Amino acid sequence: METPKLNSLYQQLILEHYRSPRNKGELEDGTVEVHLNNPVCGDEIRLQLRIEDDHIADAKFVGQGCSISQAAVSMMTSLLKGASLAEADGVAARFTDMMHGDEDAAKDKSLGDLRALAGVSKFPVRIKCALLGFEALQKALKESHAGETH
């Protein structure tokens, strides 16, 4: 169980990413783009990646929705810049594990700021919010492997 002080810090970090999202905007020279939404709550994300030599050279998003969905994609894009496609896929898998209650994943320092969202796993109705950006990422990675661009 996390201490109230740590929970408070995590809440502040989530709100900081929501109020001042990193990498929000259009990516002019993207190589893959995926648009996903959650019709249940209205969260929406359009993820754009520029992939060069099997690495994510740049990542941006445009979206709207709750603090959890928007903070998660802000944190995710910050972590992905410069990552190999395999590393990005690993981050998506590890974050998904964390959202499904894996306590080891919640302690994995490779997730960086994303660990602040570990508490979301206790609220099943909000898990889809946190995973929306990662679903877009996984779809983008599949499309990039298939040589598709959108």
C-alpha cells in the first residue's frame, strides 16, 4: 500500500501532465498515424510517430479527454522518443501489465513517470482511459512493421 504522501505526489504528476502535456501537437513529418477513441467516455487520441531506422525519432499526439487518458499519452510520448520499436513495444506491454494489477510492473523504473498511474488499476472503469494511448501505440507499431503509413 502506498503512503498518502506518495499518492499525493503521483496525483500532482498526473495533473501536471494533463495541464501541461508534453508532445501535444501536430507532427509534420510523421511516418505513421493512428486515431483511436473510447466511445463510452469520449476520450480521443491521434498518435503520430516518425520512425527512422527502427527507432521512434519523434512522437506527438492530439487528443481530448479525461486527465488519465491525456496524462498517460503525454508521459508515454516523452518516454518513447529515441526508443527502438522493440523497446516501445516492451513499454506498452509492461504498462498494460501494470494496468491489469501486476505489482512488479508498477515498480519497473523503465516506465518512468507512467508508474504514477499504477493506482488506476484499482478502478476498472478507468483502465481503458489509461490504455488508450498504448492501444494507439501498438497499432502504430504493427502498421509500421507492415510498411503502412496513414
